[in-house]
Amino acid sequence: MDKLTISGLIIAILAIYLGFVIDGGSITSLLEFPAFIIVFGGTIGAVMLQSSQSQFLHAMSLLKWIFWAPKYDIEQGIESIVIWAEKARELGFLSLEHIAEEESDFFISKGLNLLVDGAEVENLRDSLELDLDLYREHNLRSAHVYESMGGYSPTIGILGAVLGLIHAMSNLADPQLLGQGIATAFVATIYGVGFANLIYLPVANKIKTIIHEQTMYREMMTEGLIAIANAENPHSIENKLSAFRLEQ
């Protein structure tokens, strides 16, 4: 589990809560279920309207990355490339066949299989770069779903505020209903801005950061596999790939 995500979420919520309480506020005054329904439901509905079904569902599936991000070890990747290069140099590309079959990462497995099949270097590069571009674009579109939620949420919060004020103005003779309407109005605004800046936008940026890390790792593996295809010296390959250590 990503401890930084947990810590950041706790600190952000706790700071706002403590500031509110120190100023004399009560947490119960921020619990308005009608406002929550308006802001959260309206935001989800708007995003579903603009997205395709597959894109929306994929975005929801990426939410787990916030807490359990896939790990890519640059050092381990470089070590694997060097071992494969030495093996291919001694025994030929066919010796990598069983490694390709055991590799859990589909992208790397495909690259190894292309090596085993004797693909031309340019074909190898084009195939892997196409897969990488499509993978990155597919995931970035899903990250944009959360960015859109961050854009819609404050506006729908304002919509909730207007609805609350309309409800309040229609009950001027009843102080209890008047107070309820005004509370819904202000809390809806808080929910809209709070959800956007504490959840939706940070989630979008976190997912984009993880996608960048994945992309850099796979770009490194692509360069390594192409170097193997060019029969480069394993030590030279390691030196070339060492530049990716700066991205850790």
C-alpha cells in the first residue's frame, strides 16, 4: 500500500477539520446528505455522459493504483536485459524462448518473442513503440476522467448552492426549513470544491505519475531489447540503460 497516499489524504482532511473546529465549527454541520447526493451524483453522472463505457470502467479500475501502484524496478530490469544479452550472445535468440513464455509482463514477453522469431530491428522497434503509445494513451484517457470530475464538481457544487437557496427562499416563514436550505447551499459548495481539490484532481495526477513511471520502464526495456537485437555488448547495453536510473 502506498503510505504517501494515505498520509497525504489524512493530513489534508485533518488540517481542514482542525482549522474548522479551532474556529468554533462543528463537524456535524458539514454532514449534509442532500448536498452530497447533488454534488457526488451530479459529478458522476456528468462524467458518465461524456465518457464511453469502456473508458469509464477502465478509469474506475485504475483507482486501486492510488493505494497499490504497480511496481517497476529499474535495477532489476537492467539486470534482466544484461542477462538476456549474454544468453543471446552465447546461445542465440532461441535461448530466450522459455524466458518469454515465463515472463508475466505481456509487453516484455512480446518483445522477447519477436527476438526469438528473428524480427528485423526496425520491425521490433515499431511494434513495441506502437504498443507503448497505445497503452499510454489508453491509460491517460482514463486519468482524464478524474480530471473531468475535478472540473465538474465545483460547478455542480454551485448548482447545489443555488438549489439550496431556492429551497430556503421558498420557506422564509419556517425558520427550520430556511436554515436547512441555507446549510445545504453552503455545504454543497464545500463538497464541490473539496472533492475536486482533495480527491479528483490529486487522483488524476497520481495516476498520470504512475503511467509516466510505467512508460519510462517500458521505454528502457524497449531500448534494451533493441540493443540485444543489434548484438551489442552486454556491458555497453548496461551503460546505455544506466541513464534510466535517474528516473527513479
